[in-house]
Amino acid sequence: MNTTHLTAPTQFIEVDGASFAYRRWGNTEGPNPPLLFLQHFRGGMDNWDPLMTDGLAANQEVILFNGRGVASSTGTPRTRIEAMADDAAAVIRALGLKQVDVLGFSLGGFQAQDLTLRHPELVRKLMLLGTGPRGGKPGHDDKDIPALVYKHATQAVPTEDNFLFLFFGRSQAAIEAGNHFWERRHQRVDQDTPSSPAAMQAQIEANLHFLPALDDAQPFGHLEKIQQPTFILNGQDDVMIPTINSYYMAQHIPNAQLFIYPDAGHGAQFQYPERFLGHALQFLNE
């Protein structure tokens, strides 16, 4: 029986005083290295879409991963994106890997950028979904949206309505796509442990420290140091990390390509999973 998102066992690896949870499966016969997934705010391994993870696993091995103190991983949650990226690098090396492809979504995209900048030798290709750079635009043009984002993102037990507001477009078709995602996301029987309130607060602090520019005169100058081929995706109207940030990254990362999906929000890859797989596989296999 082939291992899938629904059956891949949860494993643990001890690194620097913490036990990091991960799941690993997929095609090990091709030329591509494993693809490491870095997850969104509060998200664990079961917040990914099985259609997406299994579709990519048919192409190359995939590794789902929880950072320090997140969901089923142990340890004190990190309050800096740089430290989260260093943890990811340490886990990559502890798994005996010399290089990986990296897919970062939202907060995971912040980590993916710092992982690539701080440990460039570990990253072959970079995928940034629904995310933004240091020094980017922090809030939505509609002044009422940030308060609604905070309300939906910080519920003790996130509901389908929270995910629909944060991740999906507003049309009936977008809502239906969100409903289908929600069903797929809950198919696995032994679901990952929800992230703790402490992990949520640590990630809020890390997000706030990530937002300011490193250099006010050249706020995106650091992106020019990312030499890896880079895939950037967002929805037409991301209420969490404004879509304009994806343009900023595409303009300043030298070898970047940008995809904007229509009638979509923060989780464009979940709203259009088949379209995303087509674009992602072409990028990864080029």
C-alpha cells in the first residue's frame, strides 16, 4: 500500500533540545531533492491540503514539518523568524539532507525567505505562497479588514468560517472551493495536535518583529541576495498579507516568477489545487 498524506506516520527527531514532528513520503526515484513544507500561523501538518501534498509527493519526496513548540513538536516556541529558520536548517541537516526544495506558506513563507538567506547552500528552489517580505505593506487598504483578520485568526478553535474568510475569495464558487478544502483537510483520522496559545502568542511576536524593513533606504535590498529560482503565488485579494507584497518580492528576487489567481485570497493554492499543481510541478521540474 502506497503511503499518502492520510497514512504517513508522524515521526520525531531530536534537535537542540526539542522533539520536532515531521511526516515524510513520496517519490524518491526522481532527480529532485525532498520538498520541505513550512506552515502558516498556528498551522500544523494537517492544515495542508492532501490533494496538494500527495500531488507533489508523486513528483518528489515531501516533508511536512512542525517548528519548535508548534502543534505536536516540543520545546519553547520561537519568537523570531530567524530562529525558526535556523531550526528548520538544523532539522534538514539532522535528517541527513544536503539540499531541499522549500515551500513556505504565509508565516512559513517568512521562514522560507530567512532559511534561504541564512542557509543558501541548503535550498535548491524556493516557493513562496501567500506571504510577503520584510519591509512590505503590513495592512489591507480597507481599514476594517485588519481587525476582522485578527478576530478570525485568533479563535481558540478555528472554524470553517474563519478559514473561509482568511483564505478564500468571496464568490459562491470560492466558498464552494473552500468547503471542499475543509473536507479534504479533515480526512486524516489521527489529526495533528492543535497549536497551543503559547505558540500563537510567540508567532504573533515573531510576525511583528519581521514586518519592519532592514534598511529604510532600500527596504527590499535583501531580497536581491536570493539567487535560487523562486515561485511566488497569491490570490487577487489577500486580506492577511496584502497581495502587493507578492509583486514586491517578484520585482526584487532576481530569478522569480509570479502567479496571481483570480477571485482568490490568502490560500490561493487551496482554492485552485489542480491549477496550482500544474504550475508548481512545471516550476519544480524545470
